[in-house]
Amino acid sequence: MRACLALALAVSVIGPSAAAQIMTPSEAAVRYEEAQHQGDLQARFKERLADAKTAYDHGDFARARELFQDPADQGVPIAQYSLALMSEKGQGGPKDEHAAANWLTKAAGGGFPPAEFSLGAAYLAGRGVPRDDKEAVRWLRAAADAGVPQAQYDLGVLYEAGRGVPKDEKAAAEWYQKAAAGGVK
């Protein structure tokens, strides 16, 4: 858990993947403005996020949660994701799977691949959200398209089993190959 949060905190706001669909010029302009806004937010809260990471690494979860709150409320996906993980584990406050899912939804909606993967996993397990294989596929595909190897593997499993998508062994094999190329064994 700590390693996952530390890794996530080290990552800056991740933009849309290269595999994103072709956009119209107006859609591209909107995406650019959104990315600029996220970058501005990230820069504005850089010191606060660093302090939150330090507090977390030292086991001061209540302080870390407090420091993540304002950036999360302002729409910084890494802060939202961090609060989701802490809420899920009950670090610095009560364990609350519904709050975790709420923060994951916000971070995933901001295009943050680790949150997209975690939200997909939450829908698969019914953790904080109703179990829903189609929603799981939606979020896992977003993370997989952004290059998250475990999401690629999980999509392979879903295609192989026909859960949330029509059963498709060819698609399953393709996702498994991508996951293996990314290091999943």
C-alpha cells in the first residue's frame, strides 16, 4: 500500500494515452485546456502534496489526510486517489469503502490511470459500489489503454470469461500479450 501511494505521488498528472481516439479540433482544445488546468492545480499544490507524502511516509495518516483534502476538493486527481486509498484502509480516519469509491470516481474522471484501474477493480468486487462488470470493463479499459499492465491482464480475464463484454478469446489473448509486455506474469 505504501509503495503504491509513494509511486502514485511521484507521478505527475498523466495526460490522455496515445491510444486515445481521434478528436475534433474543438475536442482537442478542450482537452488541452483541461490538461493545462490540471497542471496549474498540480503546481499550485506541489508543496502541500509533498508535505502530505512525507506525513504519509512517516505514518502520520491523519496529517496526510488533512493535507490531501484541499487539493482533492480542488480537483487534483493524485490527491483524490490518495484519499481513496487511505479511506479504503482506514488510515487517518474511519475505513469507508463508499468514500473511497467516491474519491476514486473523481480521480478516474480526471483521467488518472491508477484510479481508473482501482475503480474498475472496485466495480468487479462490489467494493464501495454495486458490482457491475460493464462498469468494471469501462474503467479497466481506460487504464489499460493508458498502459496499466494489470488492467490489461484483468481485461484479458474478462474477455476470456465473457464478463461485462462478449466472450472473445482473440481479444483476451491480445490483452494478455500487452500485459505480459508490461511485466505481468
